[in-house]
Amino acid sequence: MALSLISPISLYGYYLRYCYTSSGLSQQSIQIDDETTLHFWGPQDPHPRKPSLVLIHGFGPAALWQWRKQVQFFARKFNVYVPNLIFFGESTTKSDKRSEIFQAESVAKLLEKLGVEKYSVVGTSYGGFVSYHIARMWPERVEKVVIASSGVNMRKRDNEELIGKAKVEAIGDLMLPQKPSQLRALIKLAVTFPFLHLVPDLFLNDFINTLYRQNRSKKLELLKGVTVAQDQTVNISPLQQEVLLVWGDRDKIFPVEMAKELKGLIGKDVKLETIKGTSHVPQIEKSSQFNKILNAFL
């Protein structure tokens, strides 16, 4: 009863907002065209001498929940922009487009509206798909690219194996869990957390209700609209920019072998850094090491 009246997850959300605002970012929304509005965290007054850095979140909770440690670290050196992709947070569209390419076009329009002419992009998981396409389509704007834990080279069989590994019926049951058993399956794949069995269902339900309920049907459409993993071959164009791949060596969603293959496909100037003892979200599990690697590259 107490948990239903006072949501620990909601309370933690207030702390995250404080972390972002104390780092100099504010919540903003911009209508980028007649159909689409993007919500984002960004500097109220961008510093003219700071380079710009765009952090693009993965599938799951909104951007606020995925980049706290990076915002706190990089906002001192960069004008940091953290957009919510369409149907995450307050971002929305009337368009019927659902691909990650459309997400990339929307983020690029947002940055153009903001007058950000040059920037580096960092994308994790689904956000890595988006970052790849931004860099591919606007090489003159994107300076450096970081793709973290993101199987841009994913094949159809990889998607099928992931569903089998998670023991769910469909990818939506894993990426957008509706019950504690599904969330446990996601956590087991995404993080190295040995005490998962001790977490009560009541807490997991709070997590689901707070972070996964909003726009679930629209997000399922996004999953269906992803262009990667549609067949058994990889079809990606090499990028022109310097590229950094960052991976957890225990990633069970996109295994590190996928990163090694991607390194040979995505460009000529590509570095791969693996972080030991982490799974799919090294930016959260070992944020200091993750930030150090990114800082050296950027």
C-alpha cells in the first residue's frame, strides 16, 4: 500500500531532474515541423566556445533515466543536448513514420532549429541506430560518432536468438515489459546484477508503471519499424567520421562478437573499447570508465 502511494521510482525521477538542472540543462520543447514536437534537455544559454555533444538514449525509459552520469561529467566541457526520441517522454508526432531513420531526421531537424551546426553524437542501443543514421546522412555536421552497445549490424537471426534467450514470445515483451517476469528477463540481459531474485515484484511493478506504460502501443510500432534485423544479411554504409564503439564484455543483448564485426564494417577510422564486468548499459554500470573512454576520444 505504501509503495502505491509513494512511488520510489517517481521520487528518484525528481533527483534525476535535479542532477540535470544543476548541470546547467533545462527541459525544452520545439515543434520541428507541422507534425512533430521534440522534447529535450539542453543548455539554456549555449556557450559559444564549447563544442556540442548529443546523447541519444536507447529503448526503455526516457532520456532522463539513461544519461545522468554523462550529463554531470560532460556538461562542464560541452553544450550537451539530450533529446527524447519520438514517443519517449514528451516527444510526439502525427506522422505515420516509425523507423529509426525518421528518428534520426527528427533529431537532426531539432539541432538545426537550435542553430547547432556541428556536433558529436553518442548513441546507446536503439539510440546507436539513430546516431549511425544521423552521421551517415549529415557527415558535414557530425564530427565524431560514439556507438555504445548497439548492434547496427544486427541480422534477423540475432533478433530471433534474443527472443529465445529472454524466453518471451515477442521482442515487445522484452523491450516493453508489462509484468515483473518480463522485466526480470530484461534486467538479466541488460545488467550484471546478481541479486535480482531479491527484488520484490512490488518494486518491479512500480518501475513498469512509471517508466514503461506511457505510449506503449506507439513504441511497439517503433519496434516494428526498425529497419535493421529485417533479413539475414548486413547492409550498412561505412561512416566518414572517426567512430568509437564502446561495449560491455558481458553484453547479452548485443554480444561483443557483434561489436568486433561492426568494427570492420562501419568505417576506416574505428576504435573498439570493451569494458570488463559490464553488460548492455556500461554508461550506468561503470560510468566513470565509460566517461573516461569517451572523453579521451572526444
